[in-house]
Amino acid sequence: MTIQCGECKEYSENSAKECGKCGCPFPFSTAINADQAFPAPLIMGILSVILWIFPILGFPVSIVGLLMSNSAVKKSNGANGTMPRNLAMIGLFLSIINAIIGGYLGSRH
Ligand SMILES: [Zn+2]
């Protein structure tokens, strides 16, 4: 089994933690480490998917989760934080839909 480096396209052993040619760390191994070390963005992402039911909670939680996971993505060059960022984006999207539907139904009463 081999893994291809995202930087220089060199193939290395699948168990390698970094590229043997350019030394670039492989995303898979760092993603696991960082998600264990920084669970906060992931927790915020999961919360935002749950709390979208209440737009007043879903909006701030998903926006904070989005910012936190976005900085994790930037720090790791896209290796970590993409999963919580996706969760936070789903939460934000659902909160917006919920707010629009709520506002629409509210205006008809
Ligand atoms: Zn490389």
C-alpha cells in the first residue's frame, strides 16, 4: 500500500507520517491527532446541527463553530477541521431555512 504526497506527488509507504521526499506531513495522520487535541470545533459543529431547531441558538453556535473550524483548517493547511466546518455550515444553513420558514409562517398569522 502506498500514499501519494499532495505537495510533490511522490509515493510513500501508507504508514508514513510525512513525505519522504519533501517532508510534507500527510493529512490522514495529522487529521486524527488534531481532532483529538482540538475537539472544540467538532463539538460546536455537532451542536450547530442539533441546535438549528432553535434559530436563536443555532445561529450563534454555528457561526462560532464555523469560525473555530475555519481557523483549524487554516492552521493545518486544510488537513484538519473540514468535517466540523461542514457540520457548522449545515447547521447554519438549516438555521437560515428554519428562520425563513418561521418568519413566513409568523407573518401569515
Ligand atoms: Zn512530498
